[in-house]
Amino acid sequence: MPAKAANALDSFDLAILDILQRDNTVPQRLIAQAVHLSAPAVQRRIQRLRETGVIRTEAAQLDAARLGRPLTLLVEVHVHDEHPRRTAGLHARIAAEPAVQQCYAITGEADYLLVVTAASMADYDALVERLLRGDENVRRFRTSVALGCLKLGLQVPVLQD
């Protein structure tokens, strides 16, 4: 979201967003009570926040381990050439791969950082075969296995103290 759009948000919008990003199942009437607006005003604001892309998606956060995917792996990918024509195939495979939870183009030594889940190391190896091996533009990759999770979430600080 451009900085200008963020400035267009008022304290009511920010309070609504703070509630929704913690639990988007809170009924709008309860949000209205919490932010001191009418329920129809909250509904209009939420609709505007969706339409303008401030609210990107509304989804349940699932426990991968309880769904048979106990491994979380962080994969640093190094490519030879970052030109879009050389990375288009990699980008498409990553976007289409359900096991990739997040992918960032990054600065530093690596070019991309992927967060992936896997059922087992064999499952992860099959994922690597699909995504990385055989792509002549992938120079190398390095994998770290998460031993535990200290914090998980996508919340953005919206309220100022």
C-alpha cells in the first residue's frame, strides 16, 4: 500500500484493522461497540478497506503440524541472473506450489527466501526437485530447518502507543 493511502486511514480505520487482524470473526456489531461507531459505519469502512486493498485477504491460520506437515523450512535461493526473463519460470513454480507459504525477494547474499512446510524430509526433497533442481538459473540453495516457533503471525502494527 502506498504511503499516501496509509495517511488516508483515520483512527477508526486503524482500530477496526487492529481488531480484524487479531480475529476477523468478531461480529461487526462488537467492532462497532469497541470503536464507538454504528454497525453500518463499520460495515462501510470494512468494505472500503477491502476494496482499496488495505485488507488483502481474510483467511484462517492453520496448524501445519496438525495437518501432517510438521516441518517448517527456510530456503535461501541464489540465482545466476535476476533478469525477469531468467527468473519467470522459478517465480511461476513458486507461486503455484502450495507448500511454499511465503517467498521474498531479498537483499544480501541470497536472492530469495522461501518459507515452506513439509510432511517429511523426503517430501521436502521432492519439493526441491520440483522447484529448484533442473533450473539452470538456480546457482545454489541453502536450507535451514526450524526447530521451533517463537512467534507466528502476519499482524502489522497499526495503533500508535
